[in-house]
Amino acid sequence: MKLELTADQQAFQEEVRKFAQKELAPKAAYHDKTQEFPVESLKKMAEMGLLGMSVPAEYDGAGVDSVTYAVVILEISKADASCGVIVAVQNSLVALPLYKWGTEEQKQKFLKPLAAGLRIGAYCLTEPNVGSDPGDMETTAVMEGDHYILNGTKTFITSAQKAETFVVFAATDRKAGNKGISCFVVDRETPGLSVGPKEDMLGVRASGTAAVTFENCKIPVGNRLGQEGGGFRIAMEALDCGRIGIAAQAIGIAEAAFEASLQYSRERKQFGQPIGDFQMIQAMLVKMATEIEASRLLLYLAAYKKDKGERYSKESSMAKLFASKMAVENTINAVQIFGGYGYTKDYPVERHMRDSKVTEIYEGTSQIQNLVIAKAIAK
Ligand code: CAA
């Protein structure tokens, strides 16, 4: 058994790490403060092929494996967590369903521009009254001739502010629950589609998160992804991969907080010595370092199983559950190590603490991850 990245994976990791630290990290505080969608950073990431990194080259993607994908999301998130979630959603929740369930025509039309980074994508599942139980969604799609008429509102949609391609889930048969959900690809230009103001959030503040409303939107039948009634499965499989991305994001945030804490613990002196010489500070650093490595192994396991073509729902939920809790606890400790300074915006650790929290919430709360794992181990 080898626990090392391959030479190619390492080379890509190094390239993205250098880029992220040089180009993304210096702008992260600005993006956090202004909530400005990182358009310029995304353009650069598109040039590197990162916006379609999981898509095969024949559809203009970079065609990297899932382990590489996880490593890349980690490095981006370590530098700027908002960029991390935007790129993760683009790849796992938007491009992946299009690649797996799209017809050749849909791939040419919708997937290629996403993979090339010419368009930003968003995934519309959550609604004002429906979060953990998407089978009960209120957004409807009613077939009329060769079109569906889409009505409803989706909330907390990452990238909605700038997205041009929306993967949207709607009930084509509300009585059928999970089996009555269908999936559609919707252009931003569609009459009746409107995007609300961006959410003023605790963390990932530059992720362009907003509500999206569909009012009598006329969607060609040719924009349906997969079979009518097959949308729930598409949503769940996309989230399996999405959760790898969020686990990677959580680890990236925690790593950034750990490295800042380690450096500060060497510089900051109290009682005549660096605080890093005190065992109580060391214990917090040890907990961070150990739990980051444990999370990384869970992350790699989920990505490895995906690459082998096996079902990996349990592993991606485990990775997300563990890594998100780890990130929240350890970024709180990072603020503690920095003391009063950590509580100010002069240092990045308060941002890491705020950014970490959402990893326990989006793409399935920790409670939902427990449910997925419980179902899998009961089998
Ligand atoms: N892969 C393939 N099939 C799957 C699947 C998966 N991962 N998960 C479920 N299914 C299938 C099941 O096999 C079952 O199929 P059959 O009916 O043929 O047996 C069917 O789907 C229904 O499955 P369940 O009975 O398990 O469904 P459930 O209603 O009990 O719900 C759940 C399961 C895990 C709670 C699910 O609803 C869930 O994950 N909820 C959370 C949703 C979520 O993560 N929302 C986050 C919003 S997205 C977001 O945050 C986006 C963003 O912008 C960042």
C-alpha cells in the first residue's frame, strides 16, 4: 500500500500551491471584507484549467483524477476559502452531473464552456423550506408540449451572483417524493430567472451566495438532465463528490490556521520565552497537526474509492463530517493561540474560524452526514 501522491499529483499540487499562495492568499482578506466575487482570480484559475479540472480533455477539461481534485481544492481553500467553494461547486456539483448524465448535445452546449472556465456554474437544490430533505421540494416543473414551466425559489446558492449555468432540481411529480424530482440545466438569460441580493454571511463571504427565483421559466425538454424523476439520484451522486470538495476545503482552512499559529507561537513571547515552548500551546498545535493528517487520510480514501469506480458515499460523508468538525475546533484554538490579536482582523485566524463553520452546514449538515454513514454501516 502506498500513502504517497504520485509524481504527477505532487507536481500539480506544487503548481497550484505556488499559484494560490502568490495570487489568491494576498486577496483573501479583501474578498472577505468586500464580499466581492473573485472574478480576476477565477479567470486565472480558468487559464490553469482548474474550473473544469475533473472533466476529460475531450470536453475542454483538465481531466485530473479525484485525488488530484481533492488536493487542488485543499490548496485553493487554504489560500482563499471563497475561491475554494466556487471551484468545488463548479467541478463537482455542476460539471460532474453534466458529464455523467448529459447527452452529447448537452455536453457540447453546456459542459464545454463550464470546463473551459468561460461560464460559472451553480447548483440549485436548497429552498427556503427545504434543506436536508430535498425530496420534499416545492419548486415545480410542469411539462407543456416541448417545454417545462419552472416555478420556485432556491436559497443559499453558491456563485449565484455571477453564475451563467444553473443545474436546477424541481418536482415533476410532487406526490412521488424523491422519485418525482427531475434535473434541468438553465441558462441565466432565461426569462423569469432572477437572482437575489448576495447573502451577508459569517464566512466564505465572496462566494456570491444568493437566492435564485424561477417564475414561469420556459425550459426546453432538451435541457432535462437524465430521466424525468431521476433527479434525486443525480443530486445525491453529485453531493457525494461535492462532500470530497468540502472536506478538502475544511482541511485547507485548518492548515492555514495551523501554519499561522505555529509561526506565531515561535514569535510571541510571554514570561520571557516563546509561547510555543509552553506545553499547553504545544498541545493545541499537536491536536491541529494530528487531526489535519487524520482528515487528509479520510479525504484521500474517499477520492481513491471514487477513482476506483466504487461507491464512496460513506467515505465522502466520513471525510466531510470529520474534517469539518476538525476545522471548526482547530480554528477556534488558532484564535486562542493568537489571544487578543487573534480576535482582530489584523491576523487571518478569525477569518479562518468564520470560514470553517459553513463546512459543517453546506452540502449536507453534519447531522445528515451521520445519517448517510449510519445507513451505509447498517447495510
Ligand atoms: N448515490 C446513489 N443513489 C443514492 C444516493 C447516492 N449517494 N443517496 C441516495 N440514493 C438513492 C437511494 O439508493 C434510494 O434509491 P431507491 O429508492 O431506488 O432505493 C433513493 O436515492 C432515496 O434514498 P434515501 O432513501 O436514502 O433518501 P432519503 O430521502 O432518506 O434522503 C439524505 C437521504 C441522505 C437525507 C439526502 O436527502 C441528503 O443528502 N440530504 C441533504 C441534502 C444536502 O446535502 N443539501 C445541501 C444543499 S447543496 C449545497 O449546499 C450547495 C452549495 O451551493 C454549496
